[in-house]
Amino acid sequence: MEKVVSLESVRNRKAAQRGFRQWRQKFKHLTAFDENTRWADLPDEVLFFLADDEAGSKYFLYDLIMGVLGLGNGMDFESLPSEKLLPLLDVYFLLIDQVRFECMRRLGWIEEIPFGDLSLILIIRNHGHGQFSPLASPPKLSSQHPYYPLYVGLSDMEKGVFVRKSIPEAIQAFKEKIGKPR
């Protein structure tokens, strides 16, 4: 009997092939990136590279977005006309938040990240359907975070600001955790 393959899974696989093109070249020695890859599946090295904007990593996220959506190369991202660029910037901001929140999750500072159970491909492909807010509510701090007692007494809005203000410290702590030189 022949195996039945859904059209959607074929589309996701092709989107992943296009989207992860640069990632496969840069991280040849690492595991494969495919349509099921979630933030939690990425090795620390890849996650830190994406979180550390000094390395020009934003172009890897741009290329992922452009490739998944069949729009070409990430180098063309910033030169798109504004009507095409603005919705893609929403996707980019969601992804970069998730990268940074995943660093925080691995440090034990938060429990889970928004949409962390979904593959990167699904997040990008479904973003335009209103399923994901580019400014999704930040995750809740874990009781393991060094400033958790201060966090508990804040209002919901202040808690969101507190989590976002913790991002630079989290990236530095993650860098130290994985043993990257200063």
C-alpha cells in the first residue's frame, strides 16, 4: 500500500529546505534543521549565535523568514518595499524575542516560551493568519530567577517590562553558561 503524504507536510518540508539554507552552511557540523525544528531543538551554539546580534545573526533570521515564505534571500529583507517589509518585521521581532526567551528558559529563569511547542516553520508560515502577536506576552519568570521576589510584587504590565529588561543580562549569563569567551 502506498504511503499518503499530506500537502501541508510537503509544503513545510520545502519551506524548511529553503529557509534553513544558510543555517546548514554555517552550522555544517550540527544536527539537521527541518520542518519540525523548534527553539528547544537548537544546540546552545546556534541559539547564542542568534541571540548575539553582534555576529550579524539577524541576517540568518531574515533568510529563514524570506526562504520559508518563498520571498528570496535574507540580504534583500531590509530593501523590501514597506508594505511587504512591515509584516515581515513583525515575524522577525517575534522570532528574536523567542530566541532570547529560549536562552532564559535554558538558564531556568522562565518556565516556557510563547509558542515554544511549535516549529519555527509553522510559526513563520502561520504568522500572517493572526495566530501570533509580534509582541506576545512575555513569559512568566521562574522562581529560580535571582530577582523573583521583586518580580512577584509587580503588576502584570510591570512584569512584562521586567522580563524584557532582563534580556541583556540573560544573554550574558547564557554566554557564560555555554563557555563563550568575552
